[in-house]
Amino acid sequence: MTNFKRYLIYAGLVVVFLIILSIFLAKEYLVVLERTYSVPKKILYNAINDLNTQKEWNAKATLDSTFQLSLSGQTKGRDASGSYTSKTYGDGNITINKDSVDLILMDDNGNNGKIKHYLYSFTEVDSVHTLLKVEAMSHSGFLSNLLHIIHKWKLKKQINISLDNLDILVKNRFENNIYRGYQIKETAMNQKFFISLRSEVAMENVGQYYTKNISALYQKAIQANITIAGMPCGLYYTWDEKIKKSDMAAALPTLAEVNIPEAETVNIPANTALIIEFKGDNSKAASAHFAIDDYMFDHDLINKAPVIEEYVTDPAKEADPAKWLTNIIYYVQTKETKK
């Protein structure tokens, strides 16, 4: 028997052995990791249970600049889902299948048929420390299950990167009040007085309504010899995405409560407020409002209408929208004191 035939037989035996081994080896593999975070359980839980945050901590998003996550409708809790595209990792979707007090079950379904199941379990160590346990399970096909050790190593590495990113995210929220890139200031706000023109307005007409009525309001103030005590504001009592309408007002701050014909007097009592200093075109400030929503959710706060947008920069004097400054102000109270 020639050496070539002998080697061929050996190779055949190896192939047969690998085939048999693949048949009997498990098609599933599991990676388990634990990490303790120096934040309250609620903040960690809320960060993971909101698909909006995936762009900040998911390893795919931070390692691949082409990663894009598309979300519509519900983004938090059970049944929230979103689709993603990625040149490095392929396309797919992420879904939250279950959330309860102490766990979140999330699936990453690749369009290539690869599915990863993530179970996040939360244990409160104390008021400012939380233990997070991650159990990630995936499947391999015939023969590819022979490479489980490599698959597990790659998945473990990816999860560790995600957990590192998550640590930065939740620490920024807890220690620095930074949400979606915006720093939120919580402060005691003094009593405020306004004169305003208020109406229910279609969302696409909000800017037009404000511009028209703030000019009219200035004229009324001049005619009534009223001193304006600050920058013009938009007051937003409701913002209803379903009917695409807002109950809003164009408003001017005054030193005290005053009354003028055909205008509404607004008196907002002193109260705790959340403030974001938004720079840019204020028509694109939705992300700043969402950031305050996230903060309120983490701290069990609710908004007391109206939301105030204080337009610090006069567009007539500064043409560059990137330099416009708007103070976004939410008056808040704890849920327990709601009446």
C-alpha cells in the first residue's frame, strides 16, 4: 500500500470520526457572564429594557460604524422590536420577548438564520450596586458545532465589550445625569408668569403658529405698556402623536401676573424642574425631550404641564441654526404625590 493510499484512508477515517462526533455533539452552546454595576437596579434594568440604548452599548453598534438600528412604535419592554443593518455582522432584528421584575429575555435574530437568545437577570446588591447575570445561547449546524469553543470565545468577547459599554452608559446616567448625550440639570425653579396666545395646533403648523402669534403678543405687550421679563417661549400642554396635534401657546414672560385683552395669563408656581440646554434648530429637539422622558422614568417622576421651550437665541440676529440655544424645561413631581 502506497503512502498516498494510507494517508487517504487516515483522512477518510478522520472525516468519518468528525461526522459521527458532530452527530452526537450538542447543537446549542451557552455563555454565562456576571458583572456588578455601581448603579441602582432600576437604572440598569431600564437601560437594557429600552432598545433605543442598543446604539450606545451593543458591541455590534460600537465596533461597526455601518451599524444602523431602525425603531418604530414601542421601544421599551415586552414585544419591543427593531431591525438593524450591518456590513460586518449582517442584517437582522432585535426583540424583547419577556420582561419581569428581575429579568429580561431578548433575541437577536440574524437574517442568515443565526439566532442568539440573551437572558439578563438582575440582583440588587444594595441601593447603588446591581449584579447582572447574562446567559447567552445560540445554535450551530451540522459540523459547525465542532467549533463550539471558537463560537463561545467570540460570543463571550462580544458580550464583554457590550457590558463594558453598558457600564459607561449607566454610570453617565447615574453619576452625571447624561441621557442620549444631553446633560440634564435638576433645579428649583422660581414662580413664573406669562402672557400667552394658546390653541390646539396641528404638529406640522406649530412653527408657523408660534411665529405668527409671538409677534402679535409683542405688539399687545407694547400697547399695554407691559415689561417683558425674559426670552420668548413656547408652552406645550400636550403633544399627541396619535392625532398629530399639540395644545400649545406662544408666550412672553412677565414680572408679575398681568391681564391684557385677548391673551391668556399663565401663572406657574415654584417647583422642581429638569432643564436641558439644547443647541441647534429647536425643531429638531425631539431627542432632548426623549432624554428627559428617560430621566423621569428612571427617577419615578412625572411632568406637570406645560413643558417650556425658552428660545434664548433670536434667529433674526443669528442666522446659523447650529448656534441657536433653547432651554427645555420640564416641571416635575414624584408619582407618589400625583393628585
